[in-house]
Amino acid sequence: MAKSIFYHAGCPVCVSAEQDIVSLIGEPNVEVVNIGEDRARIAEAEAAGVKSVPALITPNGNVLHINFGASMADVKG
């Protein structure tokens, strides 16, 4: 089974959502990417359709935007 990818920027809203996502789907089933720390992955997130973080990309490519924390423009600064 392919993993989901959870993108976030490290803000309190994102960290709270990360904890919930990991609890719901299970750590082995989700890759957590903090694009605030790993800025090289911002383009990857945008190419996948992420418009704001936190966001979850499902294994079949659906983008689930969760509890608006920051737009990608804000993250890119």
C-alpha cells in the first residue's frame, strides 16, 4: 500500500493536525513532511496540488486541505 503524505509548516495548527493524522492513519501509513524545515519539498507539494498547509495527499493523489494554517505563498515567504 502506498503511503499518504502529510505536508505542514510547523505551526501549532499544523503540529496538532499532524498528531491527529498519525493517530488516525498510523505512523507506518503516512510520510510527514515539514516544508518549513525541508523547503526543497515545497515545489513537490505544489505540484501535487497543495494550496495551503496542513494538507494530506492520499495514496491515489487526492489533496485534503485540513484546517487552514498557512497558504503556500506564506510558506514560501
